[in-house]
Amino acid sequence: MNYQRQIIIALAMLMGLLVTGTVGYLLLEQDNPEGGWHLLDAIYMTVITLTTAGHEDLEMSDNGRIFTILLLVGGIGVFTYSITIATAFLIEGQLQSFFRQQKMIRTVDKLSNHYIICGLGDTGVHVLDEMLKAGVDFVGIESEEERLIHLSDTRDFPYLHGDATDDELLTRAGIERAHGLVTCLSRDQDNLFVVISARKLNPHLRIASKAVEDNSPGKLMTAGADEVVLPDHIGGLRLASGILQPQLVGFLENITQNQDGAQFTESVIQKDAPVDGISLKTASIREQTGLVVIAIRDNGGTFLYNPPGDKKMEAGDALLVIANRKQLQTLHKLTGDSS
């Protein structure tokens, strides 16, 4: 139920009765033998009638008494309606939800260089859990309030309730200050709309999108997505790998579920960083961090696996490693990566 709309209706009905009663008494009692009523008399009689306070001191005509009965019945009806709405509002936790949402808005306003997850459904909830594991700042957006309540009962994270395709909500989520956005909505057209809006609001944003239909990835990439994933396709590959390469799958699962926090990750070399312009051997990354560089991705998106020691590293190259949080922080100091 839209309680905000219902409360506005109740207030409008109350104001309508107040105006109707005042005007009605002025018209009906203008020929009163005791003298026509003034505006204050009409307002006073209307108020005490609607509040059922009763009256003793004002004389009125028979028409006025009939009008008073009708006004009293109307007042009781509006009062009953208002009490019903107010009770439902409080009992169903709407007031608590309102304050919780205001607190979330204040929390999100403080975020910077964070991530935005649009849609916390079957796919988005896994993105949410990965963000929590990584310990990064993010905010979730979900249109289904019941799902938000369920997730917030089991996880501690900032969120906004609403439609992620609404530019105003994206702005409220701090998209201008965000580092990246993931859209996991159930319809490709909605994901496409979010990608277009996000790219317009923040041209430097990194955007990853879910796709449902096989012909959607190209459209999403054209719209501005940096990464597009077909969950069904990924699921199929995972099932096939589980049969054909079970040990490899077991290794990957162990990495993603490692309690020490070890995971596949990357560190991007920044300009004038300690390792910018030198070779892997000279950088002594293994000696300083305990990490082995599995691959290097250059600015053109080409991967070099098991790079040799004489491979020269340049700004913009991404070093791919398996690292825990402490090791990654040490590596970031060498590459200048602040993410």
C-alpha cells in the first residue's frame, strides 16, 4: 500500500470538511434571528463538530442542526479512515523503514570511489557477497523492498530502495563519484538503459553488465559497457569444466573460498610508480611481496601468460596474481595502484 498517498488523501479530506463546514455555516446561519454568524463562529463550530467536542453557547437554525449532523458523520468517517491508515503505517514498520532509508542516504552521501550494484536478485546477490568479501565501498540498488529487508537482515551493507533505471536514483547513489557499476537487472532493456545513463552521468566509470539474451552483449558494449556477462553461458562452462577438468575447478573454488583471503586479482601500474619502465626481474616483485606474476595485460587488452623476467612493465599494464589482502597492499605500493 502507498501510505504516503493515503495520508495525503486523508489530510485533503479533513481540509475539505473544514472548508465545507465553514462555508456551510456562513451560508445557513446568515439569516439567524440571533444575528448572522461571523467567520470565526463558523470555523469554531466546524472544529468542535469535527472533533466531537460538543457545544453549548451558539444558537443555530434547524437547517444548521441538520448540517451539523451530516458534518459530524463525515468527520467520524474521515477520523476512522485516518486512524486506520496511521495504525497500518506504524504496525507494518513504514516509519522505521523511512528512518532507515534516510540513514542509508546519509551513508551513501559520504561514499567516494565506490561501486554501485543495480539489482540484488539471483545474480546481484552474488556480486553483493563478493563486494563484502573484498571489503570495498559499495551501495546496492533494489526495487523490491521485501528482498532488501531480507538481505539487510543477513548482511550489513548500504542500499537504496528504488528503480535503478531512474537517473535521479543513480545520482543519489553517488554515480559521479563512483569507481564502477554492475547492473544485474532481470531484463536486458533495463540493463541497457542503466548502462546508457551511467555512461552519460560518469564517462570515466567502469561498467559491467549482465545479459540474458545471446544477442544482447554487443548492444550493451556499444551502449558503453566495459564488460558483459551471460550467466547461463558462464554456468554452462562451469558445468563442462566440472566434468572435463575437475581438479582445475576444485583449485579455482579453493581460491575463491579461501579463508585467508587469497584470490585472483590485479594491480595496475601507474605512471612513475616504482616498477614503471623496468623489467620483472629488476622489480624483484617475488622477493618483496612473495607473489608470482601469472600474467600481464597490456593497454591493448593482450595477455602475456607466464611473463619472462626480462619483460619490461609500462604504466597501464595490469599484473595478475594470486594474493591475499596484505600481499596485494604491498604490490599496490610498487605499482602505485590506489584501488
